[in-house]
Amino acid sequence: MKVTASILAALGFVAMGKPAQAAAVWPDTFRGRLEAWALIETLNATLLASNSATKTLEAWCGTHHMAKDAVLHARLRRDVHKPITPEQRARLKIGADEPVIYRRVDLACGDYVLSQADNWYVPGRLQPAMEKALETSDVPFGRAIQTLHPRRQTFGVDVLWKPLPDGWELTPPPDHLGANLTIPPVLFEHHAIVYSADGRPISEVDEHYTSAILDFLHAK
């Protein structure tokens, strides 16, 4: 059973729209867990319905006042290298000798790293200006290729943390008053192929969405 923001809004539980608080407050209570799950599910569903993770994360950052300017920046990680696999080449519909560039970035809005992304893209299917921007700047991939009118096809979703146990709707978990939730660094992952408007695959991305998406409660 999925929990959505609309359900919690009807119950008066959702943290969205509340003033920013000075400290991280996610109490280990049924209500706190329900709020956290609703927010995670809301962002997860919005990302799955969107053609641009960049725009979705910028909207999330802006709505929750996480930065003065809700603009996503890609912090390049040149110390990480992951070779492309034969399976990935098959999904990208390229041969064994087709050049592929790997790009690892931390996608940050203000001080918050909302996502860490592994990206294998085919430079021969991009415009030269796009290639240069990706190699030399902090532009997110989605913004760099926006003139190609990209669309995403997600082929895998891994939920790594569930604030509520299975069967919670039958037996709500007990409240641990005075304790806060222990939230892991990564909450869920998406695996997707990015296509240009002509239907050619141009990139495979593995996106790891971090616990920072919940930090708006204490953003300043």
C-alpha cells in the first residue's frame, strides 16, 4: 500500500508547507514515520512521472525553501570510475567499440546533495556544445541536453528504506517518545535510460536519492 501526500493532507499530518525549523526533527513516532514515508513516496512518484530529474529536484528544493536560489548544480566526482558493462551497451543499442563517457556527479541544491548519479552517455549522439559543457562545467545532464527534448524510461526502482514496517496499517508501530528516527544516507534508487526526441538512447543513469530530501524541515 502506497502512502501519498494527499492522504496525509487529509489527516493534517504532512510537513509540507510548515515553516522551516532550526533542527532536524523526525521523531520516532507513528506520525513521524507516516510523514516521512508520504514525502518519500511523493518525490518517488513525481520523479517516475517526469522526463527530467533535474527539474523535479529543483522544484522540490524550491517548494521546501532549501536554498535561496533553487538551482541544481552537478558537483563532478572525477575520483569515481565505473566501466560500462555489455548489458548497458545493449540497452543503449551501441556496439562494443562505440565511445562512452562515464560521469559521476553529486546533484546539489544549495548545501544539500539531493542525489548522487552515475551516468554513462554516448557522446556521438550529443551536440558538440553539450559534450563540452558536460566535460568542463557543473551543469546537470538534464539541463545540458534539454534541446534534444529528452524523455526517460525507468527500468528499475530500489526502495532502500521504509519508515513503516509491512502490516503497519493493521498494527501501528509504537511511539518512541524522545527518540528521533535513524535515517540512512540513501533512501531509494532509480535506473533509467534517457532518450532523445528521435528515440535514440543517449544515456543510462543510476540515481541514488539521499536523506537530504527530508532536510527541509530544518533548512534555513
